[in-house]
Amino acid sequence: MRKDQIHITGIPGSWRMARATTAAVAASRRMNLVPRKEAVAISISGVGKAEMARLNRRFRGKAGATDVLSFEQVRNSNVGIPSMAPFLFLGDLVLCVPIVKRQARDQRHGVRAEAAVLLVHGLLHLLGFDHERSSREARRMAAAEAKILRRMAVKTRAGLTGREHDNKSSL
């Protein structure tokens, strides 16, 4: 198998995003969410609040910045991307760096842990999970997030979907 390709821009090096992504993909393979014998390619970008708000409005029709956006690639869409042809191109993740930092403080853990939570959340979206589809799908996604984060040894109370579900339950 070829080596996975991870392209990272705009993310502080101290967050060790390449290492976290490798671990998240490996955990996803062990859970049979990613083909075991196929190399994957994924792009991860860090942006500021203004750029994230622009992307959120353009692609989701929602105002304001959000923490992570996922841009899934249509399967077998490698046509026209010759450099990606030998890979399963999962898609693009965009993280809002200032929001990652704020949420890390709010959750009382480090930015690496918060970035890993958002990475796993976004990766699951790239793999077809969608917590907004139904409460059943939200529970399924929260369980997958928790399992991947445990396998990555990320110390956090809950994945992003689990936090959202807990917040809705307590309202």
C-alpha cells in the first residue's frame, strides 16, 4: 500500500496535526471506515474567523464562523486530479484556528486535543456520517468519534457530536 498523503496548511506546527491525522485514519481503518489497503489523501487547512465565516455562508448558507467545515469528495472523483489518482481522496477539512483555541479553553484541555476532536468530527463527515440527519445518526457519529479519540489516546470528555448532544439534552 502506498503511504497516505496528508496536506496541511495554516495550522500551527505545535498542534502536530499530521501525527493526529495519521492516527485518526489508522483508527478509522481498524473500525473498517476506511479501506485497509487503500492509501488516502486528505487536505487540512487552518483559517481565521473572517475566512471561516465566508466559507460557512457560501457553502452552508449560515452566518458567522464555525469550528470545522468538511468538504467531502464524490467517490471516484479522481478524474482531473492526476496526482491523486492512486489515492482515495477523502476531501478537505477547514479548521478555524481562533475558534479551536477558544474551544480548547472552554473544554479545559489543550489545543492539540481540541484540534484532534475537530479533525475526527470532520473526518467522519468526509466518510459519510452526518449528525444533523437524525438523532440516531448523531448517536452513531458520537460513538464513532469517542472510539476513534480513545484509540488516538486523546484526553477529552466527549467528541464534538457528544458535546452537541449533551448541550441539547440539558436545555
